[in-house]
Amino acid sequence: MKKTHLLNIALSQLIASLGHGDAIVIGDAGLPVPPGVPLIDLALTRGIPGLMETLETILTEMQVEQHVLASELALQNPLMAHAIAELKLPGSMTMTHAEFKRCSCSARAIVRTGECTPYANIILIAGVVF
């Protein structure tokens, strides 16, 4: 049995397979998944699991060197923007939601949550532990 917080097999395998600079997307229930990008669907019902619970759990195993948010998040969903800022993730970058969706095409995978608030999506860029 694993000793860390993350129990989901698909997420554990994804994180273990990441190399420096690889990206994963954690998205809300409405974020489109581009053709060819693997989907890890965690959504059970509206709001479960939420983006923050999913992000915090992934961060227990993933080394992150940069993160990307849609610029619309701060205006349309300030509570979520504040909660993410409180995590003090490295390398903050913003882009429009349209650009965010284009960037998700090159992600190693998209993790779909049950989050149902506007622009609640984040791209995590893998770092190295050495």
C-alpha cells in the first residue's frame, strides 16, 4: 500500500512518468479535452472532487517548476485565484483562456475534476528534484 496521499493509480502513473518540462492540466468539468490527449476523469458529481483538493493532492507527489492560469480567472473567479495564490506555487504565468486551451493540446494528460466554477483550470509544468 502506498504511503503518500495520492491513491489514484492513473494519476500516480502519470506523475511517475513525467520528465522535466512535461505539462499536465487539471481542469474543471467543462474544460474541453483535445483529441489525442489522455483524460483522467475524476469527476463524480458537481463539485466533487474540487479543483483545489485535486491540486493539493497532486502536489504531494509532483515537483512543479511553473504553473499557468487563464488571465480571466482573477476577474471571474477571485476566490479560486486567491486559493491557488495561497499555495505559493513557483513560476506563475497567465494567458488568455483561448491560449490556455491551445496549450492543453500538448499536455501529457488532462485531469478532469467535478469543479463547476469559471476558469478553474491550471497547467502544471514538471520540475526536477535535483
